[in-house]
Amino acid sequence: MDLQKILNEIYKEIKPQLGKGKVADYIPELAKADPKAFAMSIVTLDGESYHIGMHETRFSIQSISKVYTFTMALKMYSKKLYERVGVEPSGTPFNSLVQLEYEHGKPRNPFINAGALVVTDSLIYHYKDEFITLENILNFLRASSDVSDININPSVAKSEMEHGYRNRALANLIKDFGNLYNDPMKVVETYFKHCAIEMSSQELARSILFLANGGVDPLTNRAFLTPTQTKRINAVMLTCGHYDASGEFAFHVGLPGKSGVGGGIIAVVPGKMGICVWSPPLNAYGNSYAGTLALELFTNKTGLSIF
């Protein structure tokens, strides 16, 4: 299969769609993104890589970071983590307070904002310090991507702190139900900072190879997770990775994936490759408009769906 040829075809077909949708503007720093920017990267288990567009340009990974924090917490706590956060689709927007109130402060899954806050809290509880926690999150991303200079964009983190009132409300509500161990503001600030990490599409596609290979990085042979834990993360990505549009993503694309409001989407083809696509304008559900279409084209052209 000529993956570069397929990517080139996708690029040609997707160009008329670039700019459609709306760049996230509730975080002012994200509103500065170029609406016509586009990149798509594939990295296979044998280390071959294929790219189109601005694949070396770093962007704010936002909620894609939740995959890595969930991975870290699952490795630390195993099944005990599920006592604090579930693995069911929410069927509600990613920043909803309503469901959290009904379900007594236990978030439905680790990929909605409430769930990611609980996961972040569990990491801080383990490391005893929010700064050590952030450094370990960065070190995990550096190790999994094999890139040493991945960092947080302080301007994006500051912008999120200045406008993230709903996330503060979520943290306070979870704390009120006794499901947050640390100070809510400390948890929220740590959460905003890991969402403000910047990576390129080629770095993200490389960083998820362990999820395509039973928890082991095939290029370094480093084990990040057990095969069972890897299966769990891929399952939650498939059912919850695109918020209340996760069913549509599974229907149209058919791969485990996770989106971020910076316009990035990662996707895993188990046993074969990691994929990342980036296009900043979002659809009504907060997922990349052109990025979702590009992934649908990819699975249609290659047949590399899990279904």
C-alpha cells in the first residue's frame, strides 16, 4: 500500500474543506491559529513515516494530553482508578456540569474535562507536587515521541487560566463531592498547563505507537503499559474520545482516536500505525472539521478501520 500516495490524494481532496468550521475562540490564544493550516502524519510500527502539510509545525495539543495522563494514572493505580472516574460515554458536552451533579461527582470517563481533572488530581496525589507532576507528564511525552524539547506554551496556559471559569466550577463541584484530593485551583492550573503542551503532527503520530503495539514502543522496545491496559485505553478512545460525537467518529472513521480543541486528532490503527491530523477550525462538537473528514477519507481509501 502506497501510504504517501494516499496522503497526497487526501490532501488534494481536503483542500476545499480547509477553513470550514470555527477556530476555538473561548481561549483567546487558540483563536490566533491559522484556519487554513493543515497537517497529517502517519508513523508505522517499523518506523516508516509519511506526511502532508505543515507536519513540523507545533500546535496546542489540548485534550489530546488526556490520553497520556490517563495512561500514566492507569499504570499507577490500575483498577482502583475506576473508583474515581468511569469509562462510559457521556453523551453530553465535554464541559458539562449537569451529569456530574446527578452522578455525585464521579465523571463518566477520563476524556471529558471533569474526568481529566480527576486524573490530573490522581497524578498530583501520587507525585505529591504539581510541578513534579507536570515534569513527569512532559517526560512521558518526550519519551513516547522520542523528542527531547517538548514543552508547555505559557501564553496558552495563561489564557486558559484567565478564561477557564467552567473548569474551575467543575473542579469545585468534584471537590465538594469528595472526589478531588488536592486544592481545586492547583488541579485546574496543572490541567491547563498539560493541555497547553505543543507538539507537531509527526511527533504525536510517533508518540502513540505504543498504543498500536500492545503498550510497547516498537522502535525503542520500551514498555509503557500492559497489553490489557492498552486495550482499555484504545476502547475508551473509541467510545469517548470525541465527546458527544464519539459515536459519529466511530461510525465514519472506525478507529480509536482523541481530539483536542487546538484542532488535532490522534488515531490508532492497532498492529499497524499511529496517525495524527491537524486543522484548527472545529465542528459543532469541538472536533476538527477537516481533520475528521481526512481520517474518514483515510479509512475509506485504505480499509484500515477496526470494523
